[in-house]
Amino acid sequence: MRLFLAIFFISVYSLSAQDEKDSIIDFENLDYDKLKEKLTSKIVIKKSSGWLPYPVDNFYEIGFYMDSPFSSYELAENISSSNFFLKENRLSGDIDLDREIKDKYRWEKEKFSEILDEGFPESSYGNYGINFNLSAGLPFIIGGKLGIAYSDALLYSLDKSKKFLNFENKLIPFKEMNIFYLDDWSFSFAAQIEQPIYGIFANSNGVSIFSYYYLKLAYSVDIPFYNKVKQYLQNANKKNELRYENGTDRKYLINKKYDNLKFNRNSILIALGWKGGNLGTVSFGFELQARFLQTSLLDDANWKQFHFGININLNYINFIYK
């Protein structure tokens, strides 16, 4: 057994002591305790683990990310704007009303034509691009993002007072929606701070691994470069009995590009995430995030959005210096 241990320690020692010259070893007079102490003294471990761990190495991280929404909400109530077809139009993005209208719309919809009839638009937000993170001797990680974002925003009103005269000469009530729909694409920039809250950072003789949960706070600016605005009236529930003059279930009031929307969209993002990896290779992470738009989408009315979604990122990560 002693001979086996000696051979094991000698093998490890010969691998970890490449700078030393080969020598003849006397097994009979070998001091095992001294050999073990010499071997273990060459293993250097740096570690920070548990609650509020901190990076034990300076590193940079660059890769790709994707933000996808679970749900989006319009924060606007009974607003008017010169951007609407009629300034006196009063449109809202109330969450409860939004759910009520869309649920009833889906259940009551009777398609007259699969080609001519269109579905109800949805609010959404997505962001794709490159992210960069840096650990430089601080207890937190700083970084930024550069990407392309898209946003689908929706306002509407529901008029239940409308009636039409059917073929039996009876007045039939129906529901008509007035929908204002904004579709735009933006250049997206963000600065962020990532605070590890639980996990481990460890380095053993230059091999550095990590796995941790974190909280993130970010501030982003989206600068639109393309938009398309639509406003239309839509028959919500009597499609087999009533058509607009164009033969479809909707009548367009606006369908064009706008130049007088807000130039920039500022947002605050809060996220809870996990990340793991090995320095010198790759890291992978995902997070749940909430995005709060701080500036209005319109220049003359208060229309903001809230998005809840997930972020997935894949990165190359390496030491700044060992």
C-alpha cells in the first residue's frame, strides 16, 4: 500500500513540477509526509462561495443574447393624440379591458373569409444582439448590450352602442373596436450591473469555474429607425352578418409611417438570473426580467409599456490576465 501511495504521489509530483530536473528516487528512505506536504503545497485554490460570492478572477465575457417576452402590457388610459385619425378619439391599453376584449373576440369570432379576415394584434417586445461583461476586482460585474429591438404596441376602444339593419329589417347591436397599432424597430443600447447573490467562484491552479444566481439592474435606450402605424375599425362579433364596404371585417383609417413619434425610448430593466461556465471556454445564462418603459411612445400623450420575459445568453469568457 505504501508503495502504491508513493508511486501515486511521485506521478502527480512529476506532472506538477515540470521545471525541476529528473532525479533518482530512493523508495526505501522516502519521507512520505514530506512528499505529501510538498505536493499539496503546489495546489493553489481561490474560492468565494455561498451568499454574495464575488469573482476571484478578472475576466471579460462577450456573446449573444435574446430577450423574448412572456407578456406585455400597455399603460395608457383614455388618451387622445394628434397621431390618431381623429384627435377626439379616446383609446386605452387597460390590462383588464385588454384581456376581456381579446378573450371575447376569440370566442365570438366567426370568420367570413380566412383570407380577408385578420386576427387581433398582440403587444410584444423582443431584443437580440451582443452583450459584454467585465469583472475587474469588484464585488459585482459591469456590462453593456448592443442590439436590435422590435416593439408591437396596441391601444383601442370598444364601442358597444353600434347597430345595423339586417335583412329582416331588425336593428342588431354589434361590437366595434377602434384599434391603434404601432409596429417599430430600434437600435438598442444598455448599461448594466450584475450582482451575484448565491453561488461559487473557484480557481484551482489556473482552472476557473463559476455557477451563481444574480440580480441585474440595467438602463437601456432604444432609438427607432423604422415604424409602421395602423389605425382601423374592426367588427368584433358579427362577421357573418356585417361587412365594411371593402368586403372585410375591418376598415383602415391610417396605414403609414410616422415621423413624429418619440425619438428615443428609455427603459429600466430588473432581472433575476443564473449563469455558469469555465474561464477560457464558454458561459451560458438565462434570466427572468421585467422592463419598464420610462418615456412615452407618443409625443403628445402618456403611453408607456411594461414587458415581462426571459433572456438567454451564450458567451465566450476568458481571463483578462492570470
